[in-house]
Amino acid sequence: MTSPFATIPNFETVTFFDRGTRMGTAATANGTAKFSTRTLRPGTRNIDATYNGDATFKRSSGTLTQVVELAWAGSDIHGESYLCWAERNHG
């Protein structure tokens, strides 16, 4: 998440949500907060990022669309099944 208004100072907390469920937080660095996860399942997600503000900066939030596509399915040498998927950002 990057604020379109002004650069958020370093070490401020941004919270990320998937369909209203809190996924985690990230600290800002150089005006940007980055968050990664391996928990998204295939499908289209609207990921919300929220900065609650402080004494100087107002609360702000943003949304991006994340598409997670099923790449392939298979099994390992022991016969265990697994799925592999890839993410594509449509922000």
C-alpha cells in the first residue's frame, strides 16, 4: 500500500484484510507497506490495506484486486496429492 496523499513515515503500521478477515500487518518503509502471505486460495480477492493514522496523518485505506490462479495439481513420489497456484496482482 502506498498513500496517494503524502508519504507515510517509516515504521507506521498498516493492516491487511482479505474479505474482512485480518491477514496481518506490515510496517511502512519509504512510504510503502508490503505484506506477503501463502494462505490465499485460488480465486479473486479484494485485499484491503488500512493505516489508522496518528497525530499528524489521517486514517487512510486502499483496495487492490488479487487473482490467485490454480496452476496445476499433482502428486509426489509417495502418492500424496498437492495443488500449486500462482498469484497475479490486478491493483
